[in-house]
Amino acid sequence: MSGQRIGYVRVSTLDQNEKRQLEGQVLDRVFMDKASGRDIARPELTQLLRFAREGDTVVVHSMDRLARNLDDLRALVQGLTRKGVRVEFIKESLVFTGEDSPMANLMLSVMGAFAEFERSLIKERQKEGIALAKQRGAYKGRKKTLTQERAAELVQRAGSGVPKALCQWPVVSAHGRPSIVPAGGQ
């Protein structure tokens, strides 16, 4: 019995086009995250890991879409292949089954190391860009999500005896993920 072909797509920002990643692939189901690849705490990735069964194939555009960290990439691929799930990377033309040759394992490590290196370069360039923008006075930091009015309301609620846990205000960050802002907006 052959299993399902399951796609995994990850884009870092809301304005990136996720459709191109698995274009032309015949898939039974697709899991898509709009989140950074810096770690594996992603809701759709978690669902995919629960969903995939022995005989299935997980199809990913490229290794850096699955993980930007060599340890995470190896752990994800090995975890899936231990369950009998094949992992296919389109861009690299690599397939991992759990019965991989030493050469396949070397390729996973080398290509994963490149993804991690690329992530480090991106962070370094970002840090340099922010420093230059600050020197020019063009960088103001992240836009505040809590208005002065809401902050004042939270302080008033806390002052009137409302327990601290109830004085927290749920907000949605720029990335669309909900978070809790403590009273006072800090």
C-alpha cells in the first residue's frame, strides 16, 4: 500500500508567495506555515509530524524551508524516516528513506550546514543594516502594538484590584501571531 504525498511549505513573511514552492507537485495534503525557520516550533509543522504515517512521502521545496539549523533539519528528517516516512527535497533532488547511504547522510549534513550558514549571514546583514539605519536616524524600532489608551486602561484595571492575570491584553503581532502584553505594555 502506498501512502500519501504530503507537502510542507514555509514562508517567513506574509507577503512572500508560497504557491511557487510546490508548484506542479501532485499532493494529497499541504501544510503551510508563515513563520521563521529559526526553530521548529511551528503549528503546521507540528500538525504534519502528527499526521504523517508509515508509507507517506513528505515533499518540501528545499531544505531551508524545513529548517535553517542543521541540528533541527537532521532531527526532523531522522524522526520522519524512523516512522517509515520518505522525505523528498525538490530543489536539491534528494530523497531520504531511513535506509540512506553514507553519501546521502553527508549531503543532508552539508546542505543543512549551508542553510544554517545562510541564516547566519542574513542575521549579520540585518544587524549591520539596523546599525547603519540607526546612525542615519532612520531606524525607529518595531512599531508599538499597544496604544497609550489601552495601556492607560490596563493600568486603571490593575489599580482597581483586577488580578494581574486578567489585566493582560491579547494583541496580534506584525507576524499575525497572538501574544499577551502585560499591563503597562512591557
